[in-house]
Amino acid sequence: MENAAPTTDWADRTADLLEAVRTRAPLVQCITNTVVQNVTANVLLALGASAAMVDVPTEAGPFAGVADGLLVNTGTPHAEPLAASLEAAAAAAVAGTPWVLDPVAVGSLPVRTALARDLLALRPTVLRGNASEVLAVLGASAGGRGVDSTVGTEDARDAAVAAVRADTVAAVAVSGAVDLLVAPDGAVRVANGTELLTRITGGGCALGAVVAAFAAVAPGRPLDAAVAATAVHTIAAELAARDAGGPGTFQPLFLDRLASLTPEDVVREARITADTAAAAGTTGTTGGAAS
């Protein structure tokens, strides 16, 4: 890989931010799809954060102003959550609340695509999705196959770099077999994880809430938050997979591992590499599979 930096610094930063989440227990407002609400809340609680599913218009905006972080997920854009999403994102922008946009299944579906682009105009702290979703919301492709990506993480790299350089978004987190995190000062790859995350409901959607929790304890450091959230989420999943017999046993083991994960586990298990070439918009060499 070009310009690969040692992993220890990023692993140490991640371990420190995990402790910060556990100490501060940030309150994350989640406007997310109905399929994953319970999973998302449980993941935040296991991590040490708190969840509030405040997705009603006239309540969503004021709550975003007092929450520590906000997730907006476009998975089921019915009328009320759609209005609440825009209201909350606008309020978060005014209040300085860090917020994450997860553009689920954006591209081929018109309602959520229009919503995601309206939300992007409000400049999320982190844009998080699979490669097809990220490319679609940035206007660089038509999207994937529903919630599944049809391209790899590295295919979204140039569009992500262009978006952060244009200040469209502070950081971009692209999920895949190797996760790609991009900010104006470079790109970072996290190689932890397990295929079992793609075989349970909410494995990716809950990560958006985890990113929001880490952004709440890392103000002004969106790349640190995205890297730490991704590493903690995928390390816990990887450790859970070692004892799981399949998706059914994996999900509760994943929650247990999130709850018991220590900073020492993070430093020992993290596989994180940095690529400073992304700051200049050049093309890297590491490939990533779609999730």
C-alpha cells in the first residue's frame, strides 16, 4: 500500500476514544429505519452510550439541539421521519451537534435519494454507507442493488476525497471488507470485521449510530471519530465471530463483546493503516470488497 503508516497511533487513539465514550455516555438521537431501531439502541447501550429514537416532527429539531450526537438513516423514509430528518439535521447544524448521514439504498429509489441529497446539503459531520450508497449520494453513480453494494470501497475513494476537499462533508466512512475512512488530511483503512455482520439485521445501520457516539466525544475530529467507531464495531464483531455458530448466536455475542471490549483489546486487535496520499486526491492501491 502507498504511504502506509504504522497502526499503533490510530489504535491508541481508538482506545482513548472508547474510554471517553464509556465515561461520558453520549446521548445519540437516532432517526433510523424501523427494521433496525431495536438493534441500534442495543448496540449503543452495549457500547456505553444512550439512545433516543426521537423521530417526530416538531420534537426532532429541538432534541437535536440538546443531544450529544445525531444519526439520520434513510432506510424507511415515511412522511413523518422524512420531515423529522430534515428538521433534526438543520437544528444540529445550528447547534453544532455532530451528526451522521447514512444514505441507505440511495440511488435507484427516488424518495430516499432526494432526501439524502437534501440532507447532504446540510453538511453532515460524517457520511457513512457502503460504496454504492456513498457514490450515489455524491452524484457519482446510480447506486447499488437495494442495500447491497455492487462496487468496492476503493471505487468510492476519489469521490470521497473530492467531497471532503470541497467541504461538502467533514469525513466519509465507506463500509466494506476493508473499511475506508476519508477526511481532508488523509485516508485510513480498517481491516477488522466479519462476514457475519452482513448476515444480521442492522449490522451496518447500527454502525452509523456508533459513529455519532464517537463524534460526540471527539469534537472537531471527525476522522478520529469515524476510525475509532469503525474499529471498535468491527473488532467486537470479529471477536464475537470466533465463538459464534452462525448469525443466530453471533448477534448476542456481538453485544456482549461490545460491552466487554477493553482498550487493551483494541490495541491488540486493531488492523488500521493510514494513507496520507488521499489528502492530495491521488489514487491508492488497496482494494476493498463490497458489503
